[in-house]
Amino acid sequence: MSNLSEYKQSMDALRFTPEQRALLAARAAQAASRQASRPARRHLGRMAVIAAAVAAVLAVGSSAAGILPAPVDVFAPLFGGTVAQTEVIDKIGRPIGAGDTDNGITITADAIMGDEYNAVIVYTLTREDGQRFLPEDKGLEDTYLMIGGFGGSGWVKGGTHGGAWFVDTDAEDNVIQYVETASSDVPMTRGAATAEFEDLRYWNPETERDELLYQGKWKFRFEVDYEDCSVRLGGGETFTQDGLNFTIDGISVSPIAVKVDYTVDTQVVWSDSGSGRQDPEDARQSRRYLENVEILLTKTDGTVIDLTTSGGGIRPEDGVSVCTKGQVLEEIIPLEELANISVGGIVFPISAE
């Protein structure tokens, strides 16, 4: 963050100006890419997650030719391919097939799936000459890829957070995948998305700097329209911790994501140090209002998924603090395989009915 006001803005509403998005995009891409990529969702640092979602849930101008990809073929290798999981994908996944080509590289948005407040998009990056996509003798774990540009899905409104990572199932071929997740505090199941990508870079450990791998600018648009199959829970339940009183406003649970809305009876007050860095007191307040709120998702087989570190936002409002917290899951979990969700120690049974 370049100054304290930008930090406060991100914590209060998670909304950014185009200039802030561009700055956050560069930082988030570099921070995210320094971790080994894998075909499962990885956790980024909180501010990097916010930046990655705002800066990179993208989409762009000409349509790709050919048959649209089947969503199950796109998502099953990344989020699970059991019979129950593929049934969920068939229900909520939608093909896209839009893309753009520049300087011999094509970026295509393959498919999207989501619920009312969350979405996942998978892109394919293809080297048109058929040659190896990554530098010779290197895999994703060696290159730490990063991609520039910003746009943020045009249909995503309100405060957002999320993540992004690369996937490469065959280092010797001419394609890689790019996966993005986005979570918002307002509905996002429909709209027109516009994406922009610019220059693919990689980290060279020999020079200890990022270097250009492929130069280019890619821009295209697509329509977002998918089915929400989430269930709503809670409303009015209260708990107390860290000297604060919390009221649960609502919980949304779907096979791909969780979102929790709650209100704290005290308005958060941020410091005004002007240092440009997060003040220790601000960090403590963030933990009290957001990060320390425990969220546990329990499956019917007894497996407990700890979502306490999920991203979110805090918005001071008329003497209280309105908070949102949640994330896209690392795998698709059909609702019938979910037993309950616990927020601040309060347990809510989940029914697929």
C-alpha cells in the first residue's frame, strides 16, 4: 500500500481506484507467483489475496473458434472428479470459449462456475507454434510465473477478495492453465465481464529478477450467467469474544464456497500513523474483528475444514462494524456431503433440501 488511506480503504470496503488496482496487481502477481503452483487452491497472504482478486478475475474482445469446452472437463481435474462432484459441475458450470491472441500466445477463458457470491474461472494459455510453453528444462516450480494487467471482472461489484494460480500438467507441451477465484459481498451471478492481461514474466534465480517470457496484450469479453445452488443459514445468533459482541446476519454455503456476514456492536477505529505501513494497533483490530472469528466446515464423514483464515472485509457503519468473511473451497463438496458449519462456536446444520 502506498499510504495509510489506501490501507484503510481496503479494510473498510475493499474497493480500489484503477491506479490502486494496477499497483496491487503487480505486487500480488509477484507475491503469488513465488509459491510453487499446484492443481489445488493455495492460500495467499491476506492483502495479496485481496489484490489478486481485484486485479485478476479477468476476461477479454474476440471469441475463440471451435467447440466450447465442457465445464466438467475443465473443472474436474482441478476441483475433483467423483460422480457427485461432476454432477455439481454439470449443474453450475458454464462454458465460455472467449479469448484473444497476441504475439503467438492465445489466452482463452474456458469455463466458469460459482454461486451468488463466489466464482471460479479457468483460462488456458497456448503457444500457437506448438513449442514448449515454459523455458527449457524448467517447470512451474522453477519459473514462478506472473502475469500483468488488471481489470477485475466487470460483473463483480462491491468489496472483493480471492486468489489466482497457474497449473501445468505437462511441462513439455505448449499450454498451461490459469485459475482465478473471486468472492464478493454482493451478488455476482450475472453480468458482462472484461479481462485484460499484459506480458507474462518469470523469476530468474540467476539474475535475481523477473524477466519477460512473452510480451503481449490480451483483451476479451464474455457474458456471465450461471446457477446459484447455495443454501442460506443463520440470522440473529450472537456470540462474544475478544471483548466484542457479534451478531450473525447470514451464512451462505454452496458446494464451492462459504460466505459469512456478521455485525460487531462496536465501530472499528483505524489509526492515523501516516507511515504507509499497517500499524500494529490496526493489525490487532483486524484480528479482533475479522481474523479471529472461527469458521469450521464439517463434512458428513467427520472431516473438519478450517476456514478461519478466509479473506474478507470490515466496514465501519453508524457505530457498528459490518463484516464479511469467506472463500472458495479447495474442492467441490456436494451439499449432501456437508454436515454443518460452525461460526464463533455456534453450529448450523446443513441440509441439501
